[in-house]
Amino acid sequence: MTTIDTDPDTGLDPLEFAVTRNLAAKSAAERDAILASPGFGQSFTDHMVDICWSVRGGWHRPRVSPYGPISLDPAAAVLHYGQEIFEGIKAYRHADGSVHTFRPDQNGRRLQRSARRLALPELPVPYFLQSLKELIAVDGAWVPSGEDQSLYLRPFMFAKEAFLGVRPAHKVAYYLIASPAGAYFKGGVQPVSIWLSEDYSRAGKGGTGAAKTGGNYAASLLPQSEAYENECDQVVFLDQDRNVEELGGMNVVFVYKDGTIVTPQSDSILEGITRDSLLQLARDRGHHVEGRNVSLTEWREGVASGDIVEVFACGTAAVVTPIGTLKGRDFIDEQPSGTLALELREELTNIQYGRAEDKHGWLYRLDA
Ligand code: PLP
Ligand code: COI
């Protein structure tokens, strides 16, 4: 059990996690072999965290247990109606061996916003933070130390009540698993090619686009397959007015030749924490930043005229990735290449890995 004090803001006492050690945990040699080349989302650590919630009992039975299959009733509501949300956040190993994460309060709050939209209970942020620390307390050795490597943390919550009526479930589970991660894209930080989804949308007005819920990703898989068929790495979605929304798993940012930085903002887009942080770093450098609608026409004409000088995508898993090409059914637009995306990426990762001063107080230590 890690030591955490009563939360000064909420007055909540820390949970008492029951810890069951994994007797079949990987040996140090097995773990090191995985950490040498982790890929993304393929291997998992030895333990997981879960906390139950019920209408009558609230949050209860916090546990750290051996990583393994979850037993669910076949009637569990999540399997039928998709009442589920998740988060993505990373743990970074610093040169002195300590383990830190980045703006976890933001992920905790976004999990609460997603919960509200999906009619799930809101996990108090102090419990969210504690869950991260509890997992690192047992699986800290899984945080890799190689360049650009991290431990990807995947908190998620779902409706587990066995009931086929359509209403918010009365029994819910929160889980946290972790997976060592290297580069998200096979090519590392190479410009990616983007397929413009014309036939499918990801979200609609008043829909669940701003929530991090499995259904949004399910809806993106067919257009993402279309992207692969068209030899593109990722898909970009438009809204009903042909404004740019985001990629399947990343936000989009445009850099204009006068230094202005513009990113699509609407209630159907996930509010990315990487994007918010990069935009703050850009403001610190004196860039003017705007969150507003960007139509497909503005994008294409801006690139053609030279007004837009750089386009990049960003998110926790892939960090920052320049966009190299935008491909539609009847056009291919090469995107201009600039240096700002990679400079901001470097600045951000220097903070995350403890190589630069954390001026905004974004780091949160997980192993103490
Ligand atoms: N948009 C979508 C659809 C995502 O899945 C993600 C990844 O989490 C992002 C944007 C970027 O969000 P963040 O920077 O918080 O990871
Ligand atoms: C993330 O960047 O954390 C994501 O969730 C994107 C993707 C892996 C779903």
C-alpha cells in the first residue's frame, strides 16, 4: 500500500487496496526481453487494479491482483450496449530511476466527463491518482528506460450488471492495466499519410465524440480499414458541415505562416491533453493559438496557397506526428513540412522524461 494522505480538496480518505501478488510474475529476464522492444499495446504487466461500484455501495473493494482474464456474466450490459469509457496516459522513467506521469489530474477529470456522458459513475480524481500509484508500486520495474519508451497506462470502466433492459447499469467496474510502449507507428517519427473519410463520420452534434468511449473507436474501424486499403496510416473525420474534426486516435493542429496555430474545437472532438500541452508550449514561445472550426476547404486552400506551413497530429500514444499527405477519393495533397511539430515534440518529451524544467507543474511522481 502506498502512502497517500486525505485529499485536501475532496476530503476523501485514500482507499485501502487489497494486494495479491502474482506468483507467476515474469522473471526479470523475461521482462527485460519484452522491454527491449515493447511495440505498442502487445504485452502487459504482472498486475492490474480494479475497483467496484454499485448504486447501493458506491466505490468499494479496491484491489491489486495478478493480471488476467475478467469473468463477466454474458448478460453484462457493456457487452450489449457498449456502456464503457477509457483513458490513455503514460509513466516515464527519469534518469535518476524515478517514475513520473504527466498531468494525470487532466485524465482523471476527462474520465469523469466521459463517465457523465455515458451515464457511468464518476471516479473521484484522488482514487484515479491512487490507482496509478498502486499499480506502479507493484509493477514499477515495467517502466522501461529506453529512448522514447514508457509504460502506457490504460484505465477503463464498464457496465458489468447482468441486465438486458436499456438503462444505466447499477453495477460498474473500474480497471487499470499497463503495457510497456515504444513508438506507436512502426516508422517512428515519420510523417504519416491521412485518408479523408467522406462516407463515414465518427461523431455527431450532441453525440459522444468528446467522450473517450469504445463506441467512437468501433465506429472508426471501418473508415480506418478504408485508409489502409488506400495505403494511408490514419483516417481524418469531418463534421456535418465539412469541418475537420480529428483522426481516429489523435487531434489535428495547423500552423500558419504568420505563426498562428489553429486546432479544431467543437463538442464532438476529444479534448486532447497532449494538444493542450503543446499549445501551451507554443504560447510560451509567443505563438497566437486559436481553437475554432477549420473547414476542409480552408485546409486544402491554405496548403495550396502556402498560408498553412505545417500540419501535425498529436496524442498520448503517438505524441506528435507530422502529417505528410492528405489523400481523398480524387486528390492527393502533399503537406508542407516544417520544424515546429518536432521542436514542440522535443520540448514536451524533455519535460516528460525529466530532461527539462517542468515550469507548468505537469509532472506527478508515481513511485513515492
Ligand atoms: N483524439 C482521439 C480520438 C484520441 O483517441 C486521442 C488519444 O487519446 C486524442 C485525440 C489525443 O488525446 P490525448 O492527447 O489526451 O491523448
Ligand atoms: C491514446 O493516445 O492514448 C489513445 O487512446 C489513442 C489510441 C491508442 C486509442
